[in-house]
Amino acid sequence: MAELEKAFLEIEGTTEKVPCLYNPETVTVGRRNNWVSNPMPGRGVQTLRYAGANSGWLKVDLTFDTTNDGTPVSTHTGKIVDLMDVDPSLPGSDETTSNVRPPTVTFHWGDLHSFKAVIEGLRLSFTYFSSAGVPLRANMELELRQYEPSLAFGAQNPTSGTPKPHRVHRVQPGETLDRISARYYGDSTRWRMLATANGLEDPLAVRPGTMLTVPRLEGGA
């Protein structure tokens, strides 16, 4: 079975990579174009006029757990929280003119690479503590906003449409590739596509908790 790749954040201005302790179950990507109309009294529906594109966004829920070694989970979550602070060392920064900003980040997970983005928001919940009050488990809702034009997730122009989310599936106890194939494709015989996409040498030995890439069929299925 192919080794499970870990998702991570690449940070602008450094070679450091902030790893995700556990890969997310889903990664959601979206964009929105602006369309405006000019309603006029006595007239019906008017033709929409394209008024520009908004930046794309990526949302992902991350889980952090350090119950195996008892170290504070905040050691890991704090690295991401800190990325919302300004970094005067970035190229073009000038503290005298308040021209400073937080660094950009890029989300990577195997063959999935996001656009260069900024952390627009996050929500961090500590969900488990030791008897001494040390946080050992946390969930983070992370929201990234596209920073500059990019071809990540496909061409971005008014006629290209909204990119579809990258689909992944966490294997549940008792699940087999043919059952997963039936769920996503409506056809259990397409399990070989899943096996090939995930480098599975033994399709019958898929362990619960394994994250599988689910390729989309031609035509968007």
C-alpha cells in the first residue's frame, strides 16, 4: 500500500513547512463572479453585466492530537495562528508606511496544490485536556483567501466556471473499494480506478482511517 502523504502549509519567505498532524476529510474550494443588472421601471428582466471576479477561497477542517506523547497541542496549532500576524521581513515591507502584512501560504496535499493565499480566518477549539489542564486535542476551521491570480484548480476566467472540490474519502470500518466505488460512481465495478489512483497493491487490505483520492469521471461525475 502506498505511504499516506501528509498535508502541509508552505510559508512565504521561509523553507519551513507547517504539517497537518492528521489529513483532512474534505477540502472545499470555491470562487464567485460578480454580475449586476440595471432594473428599470416598466421593464422586465435585464441582461446581466459581468462586473469582475472575486478571489477564490479554500476551507479545510484540521484535527490536532498529541495524546500519544502528552505534549501541548498548542505547539502545533500556534504555528498556524502565528501566520495571521504581520511579518516585517517580507519583501516590500516598510514599517514606516505601515506597508506590512502577514505571509502568504500554499496548501499542499499530494498532487493537490492550492493558489497562493492568506489566512482570512480560523476558528480553534480545544476539545480535550490532561488532568493538569494541558490541551491535547484541537479542531481548527481554516479559511484561506486567494492572494493573486493563479491557475491552481484550473483556469480562472469568467467562462471557466467554478473549480470543483478535490474529493477524498476516509475509509470507515467494514468498507471495501467496491462499496466506495458504488457510493461515488453508482457502479461497484469501478473499484479498479480507486486502486490505481491510490497506488493500492492489495485492494482488499484497505485499513480504516486511510484517506483515498476519489478521481472524477469524464463529464464531471
